[in-house]
Amino acid sequence: MPIFDYGQVEMDYLKLKDKKLGAAIDRIGIIQREITPDPFTALVSSVVSQQISKKAAETVWNRLCVLLIEMTPKSIAQVDLSDIKACGMSERKASYIKGIAEAALSGSVDFKTLHTLSDEEIIKKLSSLHGVGVWTAEMLLIFSLNRPDVLSFKDLAICRGMMNIYGLKELPKEKFERYRKRYSPYGSVASLYLWASS
């Protein structure tokens, strides 16, 4: 499995910019997080795993992969909503997955050229789909497109990690933004350490 790509350069930069985060980086060492390079597969997978445990998500995902044989917009379009639902998800979630496939087939979201767009353009495009929020789009930027500078205010674990590292009781958006600027252009790498610290 490919992993999120970063190394000493990014770690050294963050350690230079922020002593407390730097101490966490030294303590934790290099983090290997798997990525799903195909953004279509990654998006369907993230919808599957919304609001359920990791173990449950794996079970549902494996059933879906067996049903579809290959994870493509066409293969999703060819099966019934009820068959997708029978993999172990709600009708709403199954319809989100159908919707993502339709967007790919109609060309309203071109997953093949997604990597050519800016982070903001990708978030805007993906979060226009039903069942895909800003957070899901941000996670796709990191764990599919390997974008280097994503730090999500909507991610509870990232906020918790930040509060742990800096000993904060609360984290207003302005304060979060200050840290985000400090970590830039390597916000995604900071995210990995904030998750580990939460």
C-alpha cells in the first residue's frame, strides 16, 4: 500500500517553527499512513466509513468490493440501490454512493483530472455532492491526493491533539488559524502528529 509521502525536510521545518509540536515529532518519529491514490475509490470508501467504527467499515467495504468486482462509477451505476444497501449500510448512504458514481459518469466531477485543481477547488467541487462535507473532502486531499498543507478545523481529533500539545482548555477558530499559518506549507504533516497526540 502506498503511504503519505513526507520526510526529514517537513519534520525539520515544523520543529523549527514550533517547539511543542517539535517535541511531539521527536517522541513519535516518522508516521506511516496508508493512502488510496485513486480519488474515486477513496471518496466512496470515506462515505462507507462515515459514523461507523473502523471494523464495521472494513466489513461493509469488503462486501461492497465483492458485489462490484471493480470499484468504478460504471460498476456502481449497474447495481441496484438495494444491493448496495444490503452490504450493510443505510439507504441514504447507498444513495450517496450512487450519486458519486453518477457525478463521475456525467462528468460533473472528473475524478481523473481532480489532481490538477487547487485544494479549494477540490473541496468546493466534492462538497457539492450529497453526503460529502468539507471534512470528507479535506481527508481526500490528504489520504488520496497527498496534498501537503491540509489542517482541518472540522476534525475533532486534530483539535484535541492541538489542545493536548499546547495545554489548551478550548480552541477558538482564530487560535486554530494561527497554528495553521505557522505549520504551512506542511499542515498535512502537522495533522498526522496532531492525530497521534490526541
